[in-house]
Amino acid sequence: MPTHPLLDVASVERLEPYLEGVGHIFRAFREQDSGCVSYGVAVGGERWFVKSAATPTGATSLGRALGVHGAVQHPAIVPLRHHFKIQGGLALIYPWVDGEVLYHPTVSRHGGRSDPTSPMALFRNLPVADILRSLNAILDAHLAVEQAGFVAVDLYDGCLLYDFEAQRMALCDLDEYRPGPFILEADRLPGSRRFMAPEEFSKGSTIDIRTTVFVLGRVLRLLLDAGDDERKWRGSSSQLKVIERATASDPADRFASVEALVQAWRGACSGRC
Ligand SMILES: Nc1ncnc2c1ncn2[C@@H]1O[C@H](COP(=O)(O)OP(=O)(O)O)[C@@H](O)[C@H]1O
Ligand SMILES: [Mg+2]
């Protein structure tokens, strides 16, 4: 049987020359905050997303990703197809997914969500029904995360890969998700402040599924708003009530599970989501 140069390889000395040898690098992500370097690679008629660790922090993160994808599969989560060793680290192979992340910070550039040509602003201009469909995909994927006993860490709009043509939402970069609950041993977790729960900034706190409920509440709040400063809510008041409960500062006041959040959200959408 013929072997596949990305899916059947166990280790590669130097990744970039290897990728150029077996195919063509059509896109490179070298400026990521994470310290990872990723490539869009065409091999034969297929396109792949190859993510590699260039730093110890990046390598730890990619190691975590193996655990996440081993435990969680969902049609909206870009599946990990293979991984192999590279000099000093790891490379992960995913199918290439068309679309754009709603927010793309790099080492040299942050912000820009309110720029009318940004993916986030374009997304926020879509018909409400399209946004509700995307939100539903994100929530549904997190039912699978919950069932696997994992909690969301570092979920933000940089994980939301939207194909404006196919109108399809996919989740990428779930590398920091962990089995939960766990105790926060650092001063804070990685992530975007706009999405994070208060306990993620408090050493010694418990990070559990209620933390995930909070972050999902923030996703709902920020995506279903026409602007970037939360003053142009596009949903109903009952949807907003669900979000208020999901994002209560005391975890005890939130929904106790993603499932409870999803039920409440679907109830508030009265069959429209
Ligand atoms: N499967 C994929 N197909 C196409 N593009 C992707 C895919 N996964 C991620 N990307 C793009 O690559 C960028 C970097 O990937 P990501 O996993 O977020 O890396 P990092 O952890 O370094 O931020 C993302 O912002 C997104 O634009
Ligand atoms: Mg990222």
C-alpha cells in the first residue's frame, strides 16, 4: 500500500524542507503568539494544516492537543489526523479548512475587531439566523467537550474559523483544553480577557465546567452583537437573560453544565436556533 507523506510518517528531521519536498507550502503562520509555526500544505490534490512547536511552551500545548483530540470528536471541531516528531518538538496534521478566524492576533498586531473589513465585523453583519446556526455549532461541540470530561481553556474568537461562502463554523486551536476540574496553579490561564471567567485570573481557584459555561456565555454575547462594545445586542431579552446567568461572576450562580446552558439557550430561541 502506498504511504502518505504526512499521515504515515513517524518522524521528520527538519519540517519545512520536508514539507516543500513532499508538496507545496501555500501559506505560513510564523507570527503566532503561541510560539507555534503552522503551514498550509498542498500534497497531491489535498490540502493540510500542519502545526509545529518551535518553543517549549508551544510543544507543551501541542502535547495537550493530542489528549484533547483523543477524547473529543465533533463535526464542528477540526479533527487531528496525525502527529509526528520533529527535531526538538512535534508536528500535528489537520485537514485544511477554508475560512478565516474571526480574530487573528499575531506577535506584532492585536485589535482591529471593529474595523468594518475585519472578519469579526463581517460576521456580525450576517443575518441573525446565520449567526444563531454558528452559535449552535459551537455550543453543540461543547456538549461533546463536556461529555469527554474536558473544560475549555483559551477559547476565544481566534478559535472560530468561519467559512463565509459555505456559511460553516469550525473550531480550531483547542490545544489548551484540559481534563477538568483542575486547580489553577499559575497566576492566570492563557486566554483573551474578553472571554475569560474571573476564576481564570485567581491562583488556587477551581476551573471546572462552570468556567466553560462562562466562556460560552461570552461567545454568545460577543457574536450576537452588531458592534464591538456590547451596545448593539441583536438577540432577544430572554436570550440575554440566559447569557447573564451563564456569565455570573460567582460560578455557583451559573448554569451547572453546558447541557443546562444549551437547554436554556434553545428554550430562549423558541425554535429558531
Ligand atoms: N485546520 C485549519 N485549516 C486552515 N487554517 C487553519 C486551521 N487551523 C488553524 N488555521 C489558521 O491558522 C492560524 C493559526 O492556527 P492556531 O491553531 O490558532 O495556532 P496558534 O496556536 O499558533 O495560534 C489560525 O488563526 C487560523 O487562521
Ligand atoms: Mg490560535
